[in-house]
Amino acid sequence: MKSTATRPQHIATRQPARSSRRGARRPAAGAVGVALLMAAVGCGGDGESGPDLAAAPTHVRWQPFQGVALPHADQGPKKEADGAATGFEHSPPGAALAAIVHTVRLSVAADNQWSKVVAMEVVPGRARDEWSVNRVQLSITGPASAEYAPRLLGYKITDYTDQKSGVDVYTEYSDNSRAVNHTIVEWFGNDWRLRLPDPESTARPIEAVDELPTDIVKLEAPT
């Protein structure tokens, strides 16, 4: 909220010299009051700044899922059932963890797990329906091989609101190649869920990278 300060209106009148000297001191006192008011407003503005997008998850521990080490932290996931992980904090670290966990679980879930993962971790819609149709045509019965299993390196939140967050997830593979996965999670049903790319989108959700950005939140999985 902005405060608008207006200067006192000076009315020219004939007054004795002593009265004029007293009047000359009043604007100075008013200026001090305005300065204090502006300082107070400034302090209030700093307190209303947005969430820290670079805040890292706390008490991170790693648990394997289908051959891939996934992070678990104070910010989530809080619950796992039938291959699905849910319960992420409504915060930037919670959104980042959800983006990582949902993306990997969706990619490597076994035949008896993926339907639950889709139902609990993905935002409903055309993209989810089309993904499910394609997944039926595949079969995953065991964990990912070391050759293809990604190792998490970190993430960067590219956009954040209480309802939607963009998260770039950086991973490394056994051949030392690196990639970034551009993901989106939405606050749906009191939890962060993955929003799959529109089937008609021409944007590339995964891109190879030579170097990691210097401002990513490091979240390196054990080797």
C-alpha cells in the first residue's frame, strides 16, 4: 500500500516577527513526521515480500523407488500407498519436492502401480487421459536399470504462486549426460499435483544441458 504525503499549505498573512519564527519551525516537524511514516510503510512492504524460492527442503533423506533415489523431507511426501506419494507442504520446497517425486514415479511406476500414481499425483484432464492410454501399451515389471535411471542434482523454481509452480528439475545419467525437465505442479485437492504437458504443445519438456545454472537449489542424490 502506498502512502501519499502532501506538504502543508502555507497561507501568507502578516504576523509579528516572533509568530513567523514559530511558523517556520512547523514544516520541519511535519517533515519529520512524514519521514517516520514513510519509514514505517517501507518496513511493512519488506515484510510482505514473497516466499523464498531458493529455500531448500529440510531434513532430506533418500528412499529408492523402482531403482531411483527420491528425496523425502519435512515438506513431503507425508504418505505413500500403492506406489503413490502424497502430502506435500504448501510452500516452494513442497512444490519442488512434488515436482521431482511425481515426475519420477510416473516415469518408472510398475504395471501394478502406475494407475494409482496417475490418480493421486497428476492433475485430471486431457493430458492425463492421453498419457494413460499410451501407458497401457507399455509394460514395466522391474526397477529401472542403472543405465537409464536418473540421479537428481537439484532444481530451480521458475515461477511460483499459491496455486501453480514451475519447477526445472536437473538430473544426471550414468553416461555423465545431464538434462533439465521443465515441470509444472498445481495445488489441487489440498496437495501439489503434476500438470502434464498439453498433448498439442510444441515445447520440449526435457532438454540436454552442458552446465548447471549457478542458482539451482542443490539436492544431489547419493551415488
